[in-house]
Amino acid sequence: MVMKNPIHRRILRLFFKKPGTYLPLFLISLLTVTFTSSFFISQNSIKPLYYKGLRENKVEDGQFLMADPLKNEAKEAIEKRDLDLAENFYKDVHFRIPGDEDKREKTLRTFINREKIDTAAIHAGRLPVKKGEIAIAANLAKASGLHLGDTLRLHGTDYKITALVATPDYSTILKTQGDLAMDTTHFSVAFVTKDAFDSLKEKTNYLYVYRNHARLSENEARDKFEDILADAETSGPVIGATTFYDNRCIQYFIDDMGGDVPMMMITMVLLFISLGFISALQTRGLLREEAPVIGTLLAMGYETKDLIRHYSLIPTCLTIFAGVAGNGLAYLKGYKLYADLYYTSYNLPPFVPVLSLKAFALTTLIPLGIIWLVNRLLLVRYFRLSPLRFLRREFYRKKRKKAPSLENFSFMHAARLRILSENRLNILALFFGMFIGNVLLLFSMAMGPMFDDYMDSIKKDMKYNYTYMVKAPDPAIDADKGLSLTVDYKKGDDKSDLNLLGPDKDTAYKKDLPSTMGANDVVISTGLAQRDKLKPGDEITVKLPRWKNYKRLKIVAIAHDIHSVQALMPMDALNKFIDKDAKNFNLYWSQTPLHVDDDRLITTIDREKIGSYLDAFLENFSGALLTTRILAMVFYFTLVYTVSKLILEKSQKDICYLKIFGYGDREVASVYLLGMGIAVALFYPLSLPLFDPLMRYLFALSISKVSVYMEPHFAAKSYLAIYASDLAVFAAAQALGRRKIKGLNMVEELKKVSG
């Protein structure tokens, strides 16, 4: 009986014989699969739950905020449009957590228990039934360590937490539609009984939501939304309005999760391409080591395809084992990392993990295909050689070019250059892996400083310390005035929100507005100009939600405001543009606090408090950033160690000769490792001209859906920190290489030469 390819029996033995060769590759593959599979499991579990919550909890199709309650005539006109209309009135109430030493302002957007639209999905407990009870967003509880039965203090009155909930209209809890990020510990939503709501002293915000009876296309829904706003305006001023499609409190999570998937896929593929090159280099080293045996087997009649299959089994088996084990770890514990991150940042329906074959396929089949293909290409190339060439260790089909003369260099320098030249593929694979690792490191290390710089710049660019948005003028106040509108902005096929700002005469914005401006002329901010590549003479296309058609505005100048995405025109011109009285306004600006009547006030922007939400946002993501940093460092260490080991194993005979000639371990290490160290030290600064623009592009892509502009820039200290980290990890990996040189068995190695 003929045994089918009996040499496969040695594969497991080979793993145990060379753990230093294969174990690092297995571990980094295992880590990569575990983290990516954990993400895909979480994503594939949360996404269907989210859309199920939109259906079952009756998400709104649109909302509008009124300055005063709707009159009956307007309400009846809206309800005749084949929809359900509900009052989701709210009050922004300051609260404290007893025993919490955080003195920053905390606000609860408090609603009455809902029954018709945007109903609550309950994580735990029950909705309030008495005056002293409150239900809070589940992610506020998670971020602040609150539980059922704990108390919150609203204006000196304690409320007992009876439920942790999520609602579809606040999956992302943003205070305003223009906020860059969520602050889960200092702003959230809550629900109380009607009696408790009426007892709160804060002003009521008259928010109305509706849900269509029939399913409409996006264009039909927008047309209907404009008709609804026209009906609402017959009752009084509409302060703000948005459809389901434009509501960032709903769409932010959808966009974020949709953007995370391709980003994670690209990261995984790049990491495994790098690992594929390293595994191919390991396979090449094994082929060269076992060349006489391969030549003998070929001469004895072994078919080339059998040997190719055998040598490709080693890396593919490693990848399969890493895929299975990584997915097992992800299902056991890993998915909680990303699920907790999502559930701390977003307010989502209760989590239920779902067995995902898609996650297993993505994190096992794609890496397996990459590793198999890279190794297959190398093996096919090598096995074109004849058995005699394997026996003679002649691995080049063509005659090698004469090596360049290095006679002007000292022996040590010449040796280092020769080693770098002979191992150029190893070095290139190392550089590619370093580049990918540095991308991950920079994202994880530079986010904090970049957001800090962003907030500092916003505060610096603000022209007033205080901005008050009001729904009606306050006769007792004498301050600079302006008009602010959020309009639909279209550039090509992309639609987004744009702030149209109309300062009155003699405000701090006067110097930004040319003295002669036409009726349809605007000045745009630097942020808008840079984001959308606009210049004076271009036109922008905008419309109010209630308008049927877009109107064009001509850009006449650019005002220095790097972070705002807005357009400016004089207040009287803006009012004329929207067919309002020339003195119509909704903003007060002041350098000192104003006392605006609560019944007239909509919101306040305070220069000193504007950055607090980003601090909390970064706190929530600190765990994910740390995890990314650790993965990048482990990946880089494994890469350096593996490449160093390949170079040393390839050169063991030469190292023995150097030792025989009297060179010590330190001198040998300087020949074989110092050259690579110098190459690594030079690679990072030399790669910056490519690395920095790429990082700017990736960051700009990652925030392209956000209605603000952040100039992609990375602080010099972040680059220096990465450089220092690279060198530190490289030195640690090289220390293991020195130990290998010191522990080399010269007797065994020289026996191979003499046979």
C-alpha cells in the first residue's frame, strides 16, 4: 500500500523543532484575528439589533422644534398628511451624581415617558410611574457606573433610577446636530412622569416628531417634510427641523459603523500582506536550508506539485490554527471589548451576541488566501529549478551580476553593506510592516493631541465669549445681534448641513464682510473653503428645508476661521434671502454673561465650556486607542525579531567563520545587526514625505461625513514618540538576536559544511 505523501508527518515536528521561527508569526496572526474577529462579531450582532430597534421602537421620520406650542389648526393640518404626530417636549436639566467629585456641568435632556413614537427599549428595570423616579440612558449608566436603585440629584431633589433605556432618536446622544462628538458622561437623556416633568423649573422646548403611515422613498419623505414645515410655520417660528435622513443623533451611528468596517478590513488585509511576506521569507529560508534534501527527493521521483503542497502547508496550517483559535477567543471574550466600546459611546438596544459565520470567513479565509498566494508564488518560482541546482544550492536561474566593489570601505562597513544587499527582500518586508505599524501607532497616539489643538483653535477663533440663541428678542438686553440658519447644502451629489450666519452691523464680524456685497454674495470660512476646495468666484448651492428648490450664492471672500463650516452675509441681506424682516435675528453675542429670559432662550455657547464634550469622548475611546497601540507594538516587535532571525539563520556559517577568525560576539552583532539598525533608523525620517500626506488623507477621509472641518495635522511630538517607540522595540528585538549569536553552536554548524 502506497502512503500518500508521508513527508507531511514532519509538519508538526517542524513546529516544535523551530518554535522561535514559527511561534512569533502564529502569535501575531492570532492577535490580529482575535481583534478583527471581535470587531466583526460585535458589528454583525449590533447592526441587526439597531435596525430592529428602529422598527420596533417606532423611530421618527422627522422632527421640528417650535418657539411656541402648535396651534390646533396647524396640528390638524399636519395630522391630515397620513402620519402620526407626537409631542416629545423636553427640558435641559442640570444634574449631579451624589458622591461624584466631577464639578463639570452635567445636563439631562428630560422627556415625558413616550408611548407613540421613539419609544424606549429597556435594558433593565421599568419606566417611572411616580414623581421621584427617573429612567436614564443605558450608556450614561455604563460610563458613570450607575445602577438601578441609585439616585440622581436634579436641583436638590433626588430621583431614583428605575430603568436603563435606549431610544432610536438618540442612539448617538448629541446636544446639537453640529456637535463633533458625544459626551456620554456630561450630557444624556432621561424620562420621567408628566407630574415630575411639570415640576421641573427649566423652560420647555416644544419638539414635535412624526411618523409616516406609509413607507416613502427619501425624496418623497423630504418633499413631505417641507409640506409639514409649511403647515407648522402657520402657527409660529420653527426654530429647528430635521428628517430621519439628516438627523445626526440617528445617522451618526450608522455612518460610524459603516466607516469602521472598511477601515478594519483594510487594516487586517495590510497586516496579513506584511505577514505573508514574512512567512514567504521563512519558507525561502527553509527551502535553502533543506535544499540538498529537496534535490534528493526530486531526483528520487517526488513530483514538484507534492513538494510545493508540502512547503505551503506549513504557513497555511499556522494561519488556519490562528484563525480558529483567534475566533474562539473572540467568541469567548474578545467581542466584549468592542461591544463595551460601542455601548459606552452609543445608546443602543440591549446587546445579544450572534454567531457570525461572516466574521469567521472574513478573518480566516481572507488571511489564508493572502498567506497561501504569497507563499505559492515564491514556491512556484523556486521549484522551477532542477534537482541538481537544489543539490548544489544554486538558487538563481540566471548568472548573478557581479557585486559592486566596496574596496574603499573598511571591512566592517563593507560587510554590513553586503549583508543589507543580500537581505534586501527581508529589509523591504520589514519596512513595509513598519509602515503599517506606524500608521496604527500614529492614529492611537495622535488623536488626543489633535483634538486638544482643535478645541484650542476653536476657542481662539471665537469672536465672543458667549453666544445666546433665542426664539424671540429680549427687550431688556442690549448686545450684538445676528441671525443663524442651518440650511441644506449640496456639492455635486453630496448633501450636508451648512450654517448660514448673518451678523448685524458693527459686530466683531464686520472686518470679515467686504463693504460692498451683492444680495446673493457670501463670505465662506477657511474650513469650508479647504474642505470643499472652494475659492472666491465659485458658487454654493443651498436651500432651507421648506424650500422646493436650491438657490445659488456667490463666494466673494474667505474669512479666517479654520474649523467652522459656515457662510456669512450681512443680517439684512440674509433676511432678504429668506423673505424675512430685515431686523429679524436669533443670536445675541457678548463678551460678558447676559441674563436672557428662560422663556426666550434656546441654547448658550460658552467659550470656556465648549471643549468638555471632546474630553469625555476621548476618555471613552482611551481603551480602544491603547489596544491599537499594543497591537501595533507587538506586531512591530514580532516583525523585527523574525527578520533579524532570518538574517542570522541565513548567515550562521559566516558567523562561525568570523568567530574562528577572532571576532567577538559584540563585533559579530555589529556586523549583522547594526547595519539593519541604521537602515531602520533612517527609514522612518526618509518615509515621512510619503507617510505624513497619507495620514492626512486617511484622517480627512475618516471625518468626511462630519459637518465640521478639522485640519489634519499631527504634532511633532507624536512623530517623535513613534520614532522613539520604534527604536525601543527594535532594540528589544535586537537584544534577542545578540543572544542567538552568543548561543550559536559552532560545532554543529561547521559539521554541516564538512558533511
